[in-house]
Amino acid sequence: MKILKLIKVNFFAFLVLLAYLVLMIFNRNLGIDSLKNSQYYLKEMIAIMPPIFILTALLDLWVPKETILKYLGTGSKVKGVFLSFLLGGISAGPIYAAFPVCVMLHKKGASIRNIVIILSSWAVIKVPMLLNEVKFLGVHFMVIRWILTVIAIIVFSWITSLIVKDKDIPEADIELPLLAINSKACIGCRLCTKNYPQVFKMENGKATIIKDYKTLDEDLISQTVKACPANAISYNPETND
Ligand code: SF4
């Protein structure tokens, strides 16, 4: 029973081991080549992943959740898309190094759409790769491929965000509030309290959320979020508060 449980927990690793075993039985040389390849990638991962985990932990510690929500959250719109491209584009290292970073960003409020953009641009349009592409295939090829790839990433990230929701990501033990205000960003213009006085009030020159507001009107809250000149309000409709 213990073995079955172990297989269930590590199902994917078990499938890989099984594939190696089958390969060894039917084509020994190919099996040995596969093992050598895996050994190479394993060594590479052992060298790369520890600094990535340290960097991720430091980012988790230093970058406040409000900042991630503001710049990469669902309300970040075009700014979030641009920053996600930038983040993925200037990165270095293999794509698997991006996964722990993205998990941390998602946990802190980055939207699914922006996570897809970061991962995709990390994989196919990062700057060091573009320079190599120019060297081997020429500027014309690189520019056309880059433009088409960016368009494809925007479309695919949008489609993914329609299909995959925050709750579908197992590691993302989302603690995002349904509604939050980044008080550092709030400029105290009172627009939200005028637009939706049942939910927002002013306190010491900053907007806050009324604790026991009854319900949220989807249209009204979306309009209020959009109208905020400081982009200080985040609304996460996927959260079940
Ligand atoms: S609209 Fe935005 S900036 Fe203005 S008070 Fe409300 S939260 Fe602050």
C-alpha cells in the first residue's frame, strides 16, 4: 500500500522511470543516451536552481504584495502586459528557472495572463537569445519573428486566462483579498468614495474599505477600479470572500 501511495504522489516521476526502463529493454543504446542527457540536465539544474530559490525567497520578502498586485495583477492592464514582457525579456537562464519565480509572483497577486506572458517571453524572446538569433539568422528574420511571437503571446495569454483560473494552480494558495487598496499609491482624491460610498470611505486622507459592506455591484466596482487615477484599488473577482 505504501508503494502505491508513493507512486500516486510521484506519478510523473514514476512515468519517466517507466519510460527509461522500457527504453532500456527495447533499445539499450538509446536508453543509455537518454540517461546521459538527463544526467546533463540534472547537473545543470543542481547548479542553477539554488540561486534561483534564494532570489525568489528574497523577492518574496522584499517586494510587497501591493506592488505585485498593482503592477502585475488583474487591474494592471496594459502596464502589466508591458512589464511582464520586460520581466521575461530581460531574464537569463533556462525556462525551468522561471517557474518558482512565477509561482511566487502569482501567490502575491500577479494575474494568470501576466504569468503566461512572463513565461513565454522568458522562453522565446529574451534579449540574449535575440542577439544570437540576429547573429545566425539576420535582423530581418529576428524582427518579423519577434513581432509575430509577441502578438501570439498576447493572444495565447488572454485565452489561457479565460480557461485557467487562480484556483486551478495548486501551489497558489491565493490569499488575495476580494477588494484591496494600496494605501501607498492612494493620492486621496476621494473619487472612489464618491463613486461607491457604500464600500469606500476616507480615513486620514486615504481611501479605505468599509468593513461590513453588504454586496459588491460588479459594474460599479469595476468602474470605480478603472476610475482610480492612482491605480490603487485591486479587485479580484475570482476570490470567494
Ligand atoms: S480613487 Fe484611488 S486614489 Fe482616489 S481616493 Fe480612491 S483609492 Fe485613493
